[in-house]
Amino acid sequence: MIKEHFLSITDLSAKEIWQVFHMAKELKEELKSFGGNAPLLKDKNMVMLFEKPSLRTKLSFDIGISQLGGHAIYFSPQEVGLGQRELAADVAKVVSSMADLIVARVYSHTTLEELAQNSRAPVVNALSDLEHPCQALADLFTIWEVKRYQDLSGLVMAYVGDGENNVTHSLCLGAVMMNMEFRCGSPEGFWMNGQIVSKAESFGGKITETKDPQEAVAHADIVVADTWVSMGDTDEEVRKERFRPYQVNAALMSLAKPDAIFMHCLPAYRGKEVTAEVIDGPQSVVFQEAENRLHVQKSLLIWLLSRQLKHKLNNN
Ligand code: CP
Ligand code: NVA
């Protein structure tokens, strides 16, 4: 049953990620050329259950399904009380008896697993403490666009900052699935989750973890940062102190390749994990990256519902 869902970027194979990217490219071109898309998800209902705030994720899923002829229903953090007012399992059974898709942003990844195990509709991870796979898909798609649709194999992605982070984990997995090299520069105690690293290594990719941000960034094609304090983190003061040497500034960017790009999922904190000079400078692609959340997630939703339909037809 869990196969129907998208909780980790590894729930798609590399081949399937490319299918999603090619359809996302077509959807983006169709939207830009004609101002709209064919209503491929006409009358489909998508329920969004969010335990945390959001701008991009809520916006892109809501507008995305509308552009495809479907409808979104959003529940804010106060409304449902996943696991508190009601068991996540019960929520999944009720919601999936009426809706076609569940998009959930949660504190604990286990809440997503409980939703998925009890849902008849595909469940999509809109960010958990462990992964942010929709963000990583949009990021890899953006790199593909910037590289003019050439193969991503051999590119070096350097992430600097909090390694034990949802975005880092999904990027590490996604990058090695695309045959890219992944480097993570983080202070001791903030390295990537060991299980994620083992999973990434099982794809045969090259992964380096280092305390030295300069080593991480040297001759990289892509430099990535994220907030030092993620939603749900409580040790803000410790983090700000420990991460100070990991700021992406012009001096650090100058160690990457001359045509390297800078990426950040946003929201960003200028003067903390990145300087304004870098994020607002010519190497930054952060707003292209944010817009691509829309195009890639539309493709993902179509892909997930098509797969579910195929499974249903095969089982009848
Ligand atoms: N990048 C991202 O997921 O942004 P939001 O938290 O605003 O959705
Ligand atoms: N790592 C960040 C990503 C925000 C989109 C967080 O979890 O808050």
C-alpha cells in the first residue's frame, strides 16, 4: 500500500523522476505559452494537512491543482490536531474516503507513515523532520533547466550548514540518484542522519561529509544553504553560534566553479546562513527554484494519480 505514496524522494526511481521532470517541463511550457493547462486533474480533490507554516508549499500545491482543474482544501495547524485531537490513522481513513490526494506537512515523519498506512489516496510529504522531497525534486529540475537540459551526471552539489536537515537529506538522496556527487559541510553534531547516508550510499553515489565548509564547496557546480534553525528546532542560540563559520558569502562562493549556482529553498535569513550579496546576486537561482515548485508538483500529482489508476486496473 505504501508504494502509492511519496514520503521520500526514493519513493520514485531515477527513471520515474525523469518522467516527472519531462512532464513538468511540458506543463511549464504549456502554462507560459497558453496561460493555462489542460484539466488533467478535473474534479480531483486534494486535502492539505499542515502542522507547520508555509508560503511556497501551500501556494504551489493549491494553485497547481486549480490549474489542472482540481480543487484544494487546506487545514491549518490549529484545525485537525493530527495525533492529538484525533489519531493520524483515523484522519487518513476519513480524508481518503472523500478526497483523491493527501498532502501533509508534519513535525514527525512517523505521522506521515501512519497517514500513508491508513490512506486509500496517495499521501505526499510536504515536509517532515526527515525529508522535504518535493523541494528536492524542484531543485534538481531547476539544475536541469540551468544546465540546458543536459544530463546531471557528474555535477557536484555542495550543501553548507545544518546537515541533519530535511532539505539536506532529500537533496543528498536525490543527487546520488541523479549520479551527482554530494558534499555536506556541517559542524560536528549536525551531520546527516546515518540511515539517510546509508540509503544514499546504496545508490552507489559519492558522498562526502566534512567539518570544513571550504572543502565542501571547492570546485562545486551547485552551492546550497538552508536556514540554521528549522521549524521545530528549539536550540536556536546554540545553532546560531555553531553555524556562524558556515555562512555562504562571496568568499565561500568564490571557491566553487566560476559558473556555480546558489540555491536555497526559502525562507532565507540574510546575514545568517547566506549574505544578501550572494542570495540577491547573479549566481543565485532561488526564485526560479521557488517557481519550479509549482510545475514539478503538478507533474508529480498527475504521475501519482496515474500510477494509482494503473494499479487499480491491473488488480481488477
Ligand atoms: N521551501 C518551502 O517549503 O517553503 P515554505 O515553508 O514556505 O512552504
Ligand atoms: N529546513 C527548513 C525548510 C523550510 C522550507 C525547515 O524545516 O524549517
